Amino acid sequence: FLPLAHSFALLIQFGSFDLGATMAYWERDPLKILPNLAAVKPTYFPSVPRIFEKIYTAATANVEREGGLKKTVFDWAIGVGKKVRRLEREGKRPGALLALQYRIADKQVLSKIRGLFGGKLKLAVTGAAPINPEILEFFDAAGVLVLEGWGMTETSTASTIATPEDFKWGTVGKPFPGCELKIAEDGEILVKGPNIFQGYYKNEEATAETLVDGWLHTGDIGHIDADGH
């Protein structure tokens, strides 16, 4: 459903061809994106935040509207899912009581959220705009890991990506191997690497302003935390 001229969509297509994956195209009707997603049952799903926000709304709209016991059970199930995910990443197993609670939470709520993605999703990636970390934690509690990446057309789509083994909510991950990233004094993100474009077509002035000593001046503002995210 992404515009096929968009650099992210191009990368997805080239990657799919290279890996020998099956790729699905939606039916053009915006109202059919979610039904198409449920029907295709993707294994991997790269998307812009807007679609994850629509799925989040679809998952929470009824309970938010009805409130009461239904919302209490829903919120409890998400809380149980978060506890189990936290233990899994610490290499621990939930105790007998939490394991029982998780089975109930999964049957009542979490499996239904996974079902909105088709039920077979292993990993989702989002980029091109910010996304609320609370939405990412919500999906993770249900067993849908959505990780962020960052880049622009001038970086051949992406420069940083979070991975299942190394991620932190609210960050866009770490630079790809071979890609350098630093923050200028005014907070601007500067990038250097083999993925950086050679310049703007027939516009040497814009190229000279953007590429300085091999560093791409992205125009985006950011910071790098103590862990390199």
C-alpha cells in the first residue's frame, strides 16, 4: 500500500525479490488495508506508523467505548503480556500463576490482537515518521514485535534499525554496519557511509550544501543515548 516510487517501498520490493519472498499488494481502497492484512497473513510487515495506529485503534475502540468490566479485563491482559515479554527477554520463564494468567489473557485478548495482523507475523518494522512508544509496547505485549528504523531517500532508505536482539522503545536503533552517524553541535544528525547518495540531479549547489566532507547533513534533529541507540 506504500507508493511504489517511495524509497522504502522500493527497498521492500528489491529485498523481497532478492530473498525469494512472496509480496502482496492491497486493493487500493483505504478501507481494505486492514482486511487485506488479515487475509494475507504476512510473516513480515514493513509499514509507516499510520497503519499501526489504525490497527491500534481497531484493537482498542470497542473496549474504550464500552468501558466497565470489558476494559478492565483488556487492560489486565495487556499488563500480563508485558510481564511475560519482560521475563522472556531476561531469559526467564513465568511462574505457574503468571503462566496461567497469560494463557487466559492470550485466549481472551492477546490472540485477537495478533489476529488483526493475520496471526502469523514474526516481525514488523516502522519508519518514515515518529510513532508513540506506548503503541509499540501494546503490540509487543500481544506478541507482535514492531521495531523502528530511520533514514531518508538520500541514505538509500535507511541508516539505522532496531533489531529483535537489540532495541529500546522510543529509539530508531543503531547505524547499519559500515554506516557512521554523529550529532552536530546544533543537534543535526550527520551520516556517512556507502549508502549515502552521490548528489542531487543537476543541482550542484544543493548537493554542496547537503554533502560536506562526505557527511550528509540530514536536517533531522536527534541524539545518541549511552547505549548507542
